[in-house]
Amino acid sequence: MARLSDEIFEHGPDPENPGWRHWNLKDQTLFNGAVMGKLITRVDDDGKARLRMFPERRHENLQGIVHGAVTLSLIDISLFTTMHTIGSGNAGPSVTLELSTQFVGAGQVDRPLDAVCEIVRETGSMVFVRGAVEQDDHIVASFSGIVKKMKRRATP
């Protein structure tokens, strides 16, 4: 399976945040850039993968908190970040098979929102991930997900 291509993906060091790396598609018109904005990632001292987003007004719902769909998107993207940073190193091509999420708090737009993940098990074709979305010491959601590693189709 192929690794994420440097031609389409930016995952180098983030000079604005020492110890963090970019997690962004170079084509900012695709979902990650167009909807989520800047994403950065790192591996914490405990070995867990962390994906951070920087909520903005466009991420708010009518209650003035981070929209649940934004939180779900952060979680989904974090599954692949986790595969890439603490798993086999291969996050593409893959698809989310299952995502179970429990919202337990509200995300605020005034500070970073992090998805913190660990791999429960990785096989040759599947990755089982669990984690939590955190904002400082506040838990916004807990989740588990299953990702299917896909084989690239041969081009005729």
C-alpha cells in the first residue's frame, strides 16, 4: 500500500507550533482545508496521536459552540492521522467503516480542539482506534472507529 504522497499532502513540521506537524492537503479546496482549516498533529509522550484544529466562527452552530458535524469531521480525520503517526504509517488509501461517537460536552470556538487517539489493534487490512476530543481539561466527545485499508486499483 502506498504512503501519503508529498505531492498532494503537507505533513512537514509546523514552525508556528514546535513539536507539531502539518496535516493538510495541498489542495485547500478539498474538504480538510475548505471546511476544517489548519490541522496539526503530534505524538504525545504517552504514545497517543493528537490532531488539533483551530475552531473559528464558521465552525459554530446556532448556540455559539462548535457544530457537532465539525467535531465528527475532526474525529474521522484523526483516525487517519493515528494510522499515519503511530500505526503502520500508511493512512491512504483507506476508508472509515464504522464510527461511534458519544458527545459529552460542548466545544468552544475560542481555543484549540484536539482529538487524542490510540490504536486498539491493527491488522493487515483493518485499524481499530479509540479516543476522545478534548479542549484543555474538558472532554467534548469519546469515540471509537474502524478503518479499512484499501488496495490501490490497477489502472488499465
